[in-house]
Amino acid sequence: MAQSLVGAGFAVKGKFTVGSQRVQVVVDLPLFGAFTYLSHFDVIPGQRVAVPFGKRQLCGVAVTGIPPEGLPDSQLKAIEQVFDGLPPLPADFLALTEFAAAYYHYPLGPTLFTALPTGLREARDIIPADERPFGLSDQGQLAQPPARQRARLALWQALCDGPLTQEQARQVTPQAGKILADWLAEGLVLRVAAEKPALQLGSAPQLNADQQAALDALLAQPGGFQPWLLHGITGSGKTEVYLQHIAHSLAAGQQVLVLVPEINLTPQLVERFIQRFPATRIAVQHSQLAEGERLRNWLDAWQGRADIVIGTRLSVFTPMPRLGLIVVDEEHDGSFKQQDGLRYHARDLAIWRAHRAGLPIILGSATPSLETVANVEAGRYRQLKLSQRAHGAAKLPQVRLVDTRRAKLTEGLSDPVIKALAVRLERREMSLVFINRRGFAPVLACSDCGWTSGCPRCSTRLVLHLLERKLRCHHCGWEEAVPHACPECGAPDIKPLGEGTQRLESALGRLFPTARILRIDRDTTQRKQAWEEIYRQVHAGEVDMLVGTQMLAKGHDFGTLSLVTVLNADGGLYSADYRASERLFAQLTQVAGRAGRADAPGEVLVQTQWPDHPLYQALVAHDFDGFAASLLQERRQAAFPPSVHQALLRADATELAQATAFLTQVRNQVQNIAAGVLISGPAPALMVRLANRERAQLVLECANRQQLHQFLDQLPPLLDQLARQYGRGLRWSLDVDPQEM
């Protein structure tokens, strides 16, 4: 429902028109609905405006909507400025944000502003630099060449050969900026339309039979919306199929959006795209970019200068006027789901965007999500399979299980693993030791009293980071110095328990003193160019062993890697989260797939206490289809997604009792409107305490998606009303299609 702002008085700037209109405006505040303002200039949906809000001035965006009746002009404030340095935000961008706000039951204002680069969220105009090249005007072509001024003469002669961009002009003379400004004022040069370079293609490898069949099927599809699952084993050449399909889209004058789950996948992928499309403008979008660069790339995509956008989940909102194809690589990856604020899933929004625009979308994975598998089974998506590796000699690695109940462990490593690492070191082949935790060890512990290094703000443990001599919480960021003695009993004998990447790196250094070991985790990849340096070292043959966490399980091609060893994999087997086994199988399949991509055959050793578990047996057999079928059957029997639709209502407060009381009150009040919706709980979250707040949740499930959303539509006003009884110390959130329990 639209809301009004009481007050009067305004200062107008910009294009004034006779009379006034009422405009619906959203702002970046957690409030549902739009706000009604008066405007004394023309405002159309999508325009950014400056509006008074209380004692502040905020950036707002005009949206469609009918202003409420019965409000006199005297009760409305007026828009203070219309920012017209850029065109209004396009209709398809507004439609996508409106859908996201409605589907995820999140206020439209914060949804829209989440989708914008930071520079466009501020109450200031953005006037983009004119990037059109300079050319001689008719007057300039008739003018006499500049005499006795070497820099001006050189630039004039260069312009006689054709238009120059600002950068090209600076290469002629560093004084180009001043000279061109003078000549523009004198009418000797003018801005000319930039000629789009012809599509250039770098060399492409010959496709194998599977790849060619997949590409033929994609290209044979008539225009219109069509979701494709490109289900290829690890190393099967899915990216090459993307590239060759993208070449056809570019040749047709279309733009292409490529979504990847992690920032660390973009450097390697971007390099391949640059080599294949050397004259094509490629815009990269992810959170590590400087704000100015991100804004430039976003504007280049919106204004059609960039033909390819490669980015992480937020890139799904990037406006692209000639969009003809969307690719979602590693579509199963949980990183596509935002876990706070607007809890959207980029893959699902990409599918909606493709449907609305009537264009194809390719979902690529070696381990598709069960939601995608179910959509294939239902006939909503079409599946293409790549069942052999793209490199002629490469085969899927052999997976062997090491039973740690019977094996002797040295520094957490079994004898078979140590021997296999030694063999690869002798052959000068690369190995990867995979452990799903970073830091030196999971916890510090006291052998006298049993104290462990717990986080004071969360229901989890602090991890030892030896190099910095810090204990750090990987959930809330709490840090403290390593104690010299047990804080509980004072005993000096406190030791690390378990393995972390730092401790494993140290252990491998002791076992293999000549080995060149490279640790890859969040701590070692925070610098902007970290991944470029990692790839350089690996491809230069400067690394014998990689030690890493889950970020190594995603999409990387390390060439000569022939051995993967997996430690501590069992944690996901018996989790309270029903998605844990799906995630574990995908993770192990992906990390195993790093091995044997070149000529050397690959081998994978998995240390486990449960070698007979069906998950590990499916991993040994490389049987994703069988494992997925069994999981889908379990989900149907238990009435879990994707056989039902789910949302979580979460509440957090300084005390769990307060969050639970709020959710109990909600459940009691909505039971009568919850026809067809099963409400379970409240129950504590799997991690109860996070950042000094305690969390509980209600699980909301329904077999019918539309029925669930009709129920969710009614919740926000009630939740706000009930939450006021608990003061500002209580917060609530809705998570639609949750990926984490």
C-alpha cells in the first residue's frame, strides 16, 4: 500500500513544468510500498530523483503505481530534483526488481537499490563521460595544418587518417586532452559515432561428438524461451560449448550474460573469453571491483557498449538492451543464493528473466541441483549430456576410499595418502590435498579440563590462525589473541585439535621438505590479483602440492594435477540439514574432477570412517544419476523440496526465548489463514547463536507454490505489528526457497 509523507515545502531544480503531478517513489529503506510525492517537472518510471524524507534527502526511483486517493497536496512533500544525466532505468530492469521483491517478499525499495551499483544509489546526478571518438569536422578538414607546433601537427595528421578515441589521441601526444578541448570549442573537431568492430574469433578446438551434438541442439532450437541443462562430467568441455554458442549470439548482434558462482572463477574464465573474442567488449561484475569500475561496466552493459557480461550473482540484474542468451555456470552452487537482505537466488531470477524476454538459458553443471533435475524430469527443461572428457586422452579419475577406522594417521594423513603424494612428487605431477576448513586447526583445547576455544558471540568454535597468532570466528568475524594458558584452569598445555589448511600445510612441509606447497583458502586469496598469481604459479610448474578448501572444488583447470586427496569429508553425511548429502556429493565430485584432466591418469583418495555409505559408493562409480534419483525419492517420501515449496520465517534476538515467543505468537495467529500450508516449529536454528544474537525459525511448507505465496503475502503487516511488542531488539526475516536451515 502506498504511504504518504506529511509535510510541506520544497526546492525544485531541473526542468519545470506547468502544474504538478503525483509520483510514486521508492527509497532504500526497509519499508513496504511506495511513497507519494508531488512533482513540478516531468517524471516517468525509472527516473532517479532526490526526495526529502524526514530531515534527510534521499535518492529515490519513480515507479509505476496509482497514488492513493484522499490525500490533499498540502500533506505531500515534493521531489526536489530529477537526475537526468542518464536515461530512466529500463522497463525490463524495473520488471525484474518488482518480480524479485514480490517473490521474495522483500520491500521494493531495498530490492531495487540492491540491484543498482553504489554510484546510482546516491542522491547525485551521474553524467557519464562521452566515450565517442573525435573526428575532424568539415571546417577542420579545410583548415591549414598547425604550423610550428609539433604536438598539434602530429594529432591533426593522425585525425586526417580517421577518428581517434581519447586514449588513442593520448598515445599520439600527452597534450591531447587540452588540444582536443580547444579544437572542440573552435569547431575543428566533433564527436562521431563509434564504429563497432567486426566480430573477431580466436582459434577454437575441434568439438568431440558429445559437444557437437549439444551445440547442434542448442542452435537448432527456434527463437524463444527454452531452459537447457548442459549436464557434463567434470572436464567434459562445457565452457567450450558455451563459447561456440555465444559466438553465434554475438554474430547475430546480441548481448550475452554469463553468471558464475564465485569471484575466483572469473579471472580464468575472462581470460578464455578474451582469447576467443579479442575485439569484443567484456564487462566483468563482482564485489571486489572498485566502485567506479563496477559502475562503468554496468553502464557499458546497459548502453549496449559491452556485448558480454561475466559476473557473480548480483550481475543477474544488469540491464542489457540486446540480451539474447543467458548462461549459468555451475548452476548447482549455493553461492548463487544470497543469505541476507534480499535473499534471492540468481539462477532462479535468471530463468524468470529469460522467460520474460523470450530467450534461451543454459544451466551448466556436472552435479545439477535436485531442483533442476526435477524440472528436467517434468519436461520443463531440456537436457544435453556430455559423458566424456574433452581432452582426448583424459579419463575420469579412479576414486578409492581409505577406511580411517583401520588406517594409521600421521598428521591426519593415512599411509596410502602419504605414499600416493610421494609417488606424484617423484613423477613431478601435481597433487591437491582438500580439506573443508581453513585456518590452522578447528579449535584449541585443554587436555586438563576440557576447555575449547568457543566464540563468545556464536554457538561455534574459534579457529586457530597460527601465522597471525589469532583465534577467529569464521561466522561472525570475532577475533582474539591466542591464550598462553587455559582460560578456565590455567594449565599451560593447550593444543590444537584436528586439521586446518595452515596446519596441513605445515605437516606436508615436514613430510615432504622438498615439495613446493601452495595453500589456497579465503585467507590467501583476499588480494585482488591473488588468483592470477596462483594460476601463473601452477601453469609455470612452480607448485607440487595444492592445499585448499571448498573454493578449489569449483571449475578450476589445473592441467597436470593427477592426484586429489580428501580429508574430513564425513561431516556432511549425517547432518540435520536435509540438503547436506546433496552438497557433499556435489563438492566431492567437483573436487575429484580436478584430477586427470591432461595426459596423466587421475586418482582420488577419500579418507572416511564410513566407506560403505551409499554416497561414497556412488562417488566411486561416478553415478550422479543414480544418487540423484535416490535423493529425489527420499525427498518425495519426506515431503521436502523440490517435491514441496518451502519458506523460513526467522527471528533473532539477544535471547532465544524472545525469538521463540515471537514465532509462537505468529504461528498461533496465522493458523486460521494457513489453509494448505504446514507450519512447523518454532525451533532453534542449526547454529543458534550468531554475532551475539540467538535465532529460531518457523518452517512453512506447501505443495502448491501459488498457495504458499498467497499466505506469505499476508505476513509482513502482521509480523511488523507483533514485532513492535518486543521492541527494536527483535528482528525477523522471510527466506523463500531457503538453501540453509
